[in-house]
Amino acid sequence: MTMISAQTTEADLWIDGEWRPAASGERFDVIDPATGEVTARVANAGEDDVDAAVAIAEEAFSDRRWLAISPLERGRILRRIAELIRQHHCELAQLMTRENGMPINLALFIEIPLAADCFDFFASLVVKPQGEVLPFSVAGSAPDYMAWTMKEPIGVAGLITPWNFPLLMPTWKIAPALAAGCTMVVKPAPETPLTALKLAEICHEAGVPEGVINVLPGLDEAGKALVRHPRVPKIAFTGETETGRHILQAAAPHIKRVTLELGGKSPNIIFADADLEQAAKSALFGVFYNSGQVCQAGSRILVERPVYETFVELLASKAKKLKVGPGTDARSDLGPVISREQYEKVLRYIDIGKQEGAKLVAGGSALDGLGGGYFIEPTVFADVSPSMRIAREEIFGPVAAVIPFQDEEEAASIANDTIYGLAAAVWTNDIKRALRLARRVKSGTVWINTYQVLSPTAPFGGYKQSGLGRELGMQALEAYLETKTVICDMNDRPMTLF
């Protein structure tokens, strides 16, 4: 019987398949961003709780309670998780909207199906961690040796997830970690703990043994303790780049394996020969999806000069028609931003854009008449210079910067003039030009004549300061595996130099 529901107002930690209060007894408030009011109080995990959860996860890994289950059966359990996610879609959507403010239709028709598909995909990879027999020689000779490699799970994985996609981001880490055979301690963002706790319940209901998945909601202390913990050899983190730097530093003393999916300032490049109507619709989705709170948001829109003014007018007119409102309203295109802090940050950047001389062509204001929540108009700035802060810094809100360019060379130069390299897009009917740009732009994903299209089969991650490693695809599975080489001497007389 599940205990987390859309009506839950209090929740504890999930450790060893059961609910436990925080060792300190402390709780923190979860705020509904559509109202600014407390919607739940959740146990605040501290260092003692991290120690307890790591010990449980380590024991579960050591006694092989997950690995002892046959690979085919583990695959069936992951598929059962996918089925249960689909069965609980209404409850999950309501939870996400309540915690994150996400419009309910985005939760129902994008995030939840993608999360379920992710478990289905990694279910198919449970049998993939396979080694290979190696040709082998010693000092140029070919004695009778046999060598092969084995793939083994790393052990206890510390998974730290952000608030912008409360179900999908934990899924991107939990699914490959389970497929690899790891046990784990999950630290969800304090803004959105309930969805992660619900996912833990679903995994338990599907047949994942006690202790394999442990979820510790909490503030900063829990995340820091998890990264520093000497018996957690793997850390996977999604969040802002500055936090990623701190995680690298904290993980260094123990030489942990680290996957980082960090920030972005992604260029969406539109040439004059593109279908401008489709490009504008896609650009709108690319930058305003989830109120712009997307690491790969196409927040830098680069437009070729011959169609620049036309495109700006088209984008601005479409932005003005978007409906902003509570996520519970199925008519809402954009919900609130996540918190008062984020609300104030985005509004500061809008003021910075005005001060820098960018031309405000849509939005630019807070919407204070929607029940006390953190609502901001979808905002479009035109005549943006690549040197402006709104063109260089990650805003993580509903703000687009439209930048003109002269030719292919300048487009590539502007696109690459950033510390980030998470995603990019090219819009053109010239396939050769599209492929040239796809090669030249330094980013982990390049879309051609589309934006924001993801699949669990395709690896996702960034160049430069947008991260380390990849999530999704076979690469995500490899991130939770070690490679062991085994060498067997089959000679009658072992080789020796003495």
C-alpha cells in the first residue's frame, strides 16, 4: 500500500524499504510555487541519516540481494516499475504540479511517459554488462594464456537530483544504476522530495529488494555528506555548474567516479531558408518549456539577418499568446518558477537585460494577480549582443535572448562563445550546412530542425562546463560499471623471470 499521495502533508525518509524519521527529528517545508504556501513538511536528513542509509545500501550490495536475482528477472522488475509509473500517472502528475508548479499536461504527456520509457529501456540493458575474450601475448611471444574482461557494478551510488523535473531526473539515475546492479542513496532536491519518495515506493512495489534504493530528502547537509562519504564510490549529480565544481572538489579525496549534468546556455540557430513558422514554434517550446527551467533550454536564439526582424515579430507575437497560470489548470502553458529565490533572480536578469540595452519585445513583468505564486511573463529580448549577461549567464527562467548573425561563420563563433556546451540546434533546409554546423558547434546534443526532443536510447550530457559523462543510452549504464581484466596462465610451467 502506497503512503505518498497527492494529498500527503508529511513524509519521512525512505531507508531499507521503510519510513524513518530523521535522526535529528527536524523537518523542512515544501512550498507550492503556485501559491507560495507550505504544502508539506518533510524529514530533513542529516549526516547521521546518510551514514545509516549508506550502511544499509552497502549491506544490500555486499549480500547481493539485487544481483542474486537473475538478470532476466531484474529486467522484468524494471519493466514493472515502468508499468506502475504509467498506472500512477494521475497521482504523479498532481504531485509534480504541487511541488514544482509544472503544468499538468506537461507532466502527463511528457515527463511521465519519458520516465516510464526510461525504465523500459534500461530493463533491456540489464543483460548487456558483458565482457569479452582478449587476444593476449607476453613480451611479444604467444604463450598459453587466456584473458577476458568482466563488467561489475561500482557499488553504492550517491544520486543527487534537481527540482526542475522531479520524476525524470531521479529516473535517469536510478534506472541505469539498477540495470548495472548498483545499490543507491538518492538525495532529491528539497523543493521536490515527494515525487522521489513516491518513485521509491513504486520501485519497492515492483519488487526491488529492501535497502537497494534509499531516498533521503534534506537540505544541504545531506548532499554534502553523501558526496564526502568514503564508502560511496560513485556520485551522479544534475544541477548548476557552480555546485558541480564543489562536488568535484569534495569527491576528489576518495577519487570517486563522478557524472555531472550541469548548466547550459544553448544556441538555437535559425537560418533564413528555414521554415520560420515551425522554427518559431519550436523555439518557443525550446526556451519556455517548464517556464524555462530546463538545463538545455534554447535561451540564445541566433537568427540570420535577412529574416531577423520578421522572426523577432513572429516569436514575440507567439510568446504573448502563451497562457501563464497554475499548473493545475490544464489550459496553462507556463506555470510558476520554482521558488521566491528563483522568481527574484529571473526578475533581476530581466532588469539587467533592460539596463544592458536589449530591446524588450514581449513580457518582462511579474504576474502578481495569480494567487501569490511565483509567476513571470514569457519574456523575449531582441537586439541582444553576445557580450550581454543575458546572453552569457544561465537564467533558468522564461527569458529568451534573440541575437542576429551575418553568416555561417559568425553563427558558429557566437554559438561556441560560452563556457557551456550542453545542447544546440540548427534550422535550415540546406542539409550540408546543417551537418557542418552540427560538427562545428561544441555541445553534447545538436538538433536539426527540431528542439527539446529526447529519448532514453540517446546519450545526453555536455561539453566544457556543462558536465562530465553522459546520462541515457549505453553510456549511462557504463557510468555505473567497472571493468575487470582476468588473466589465466594455462602453461604447464608458469612464466617467471627468476
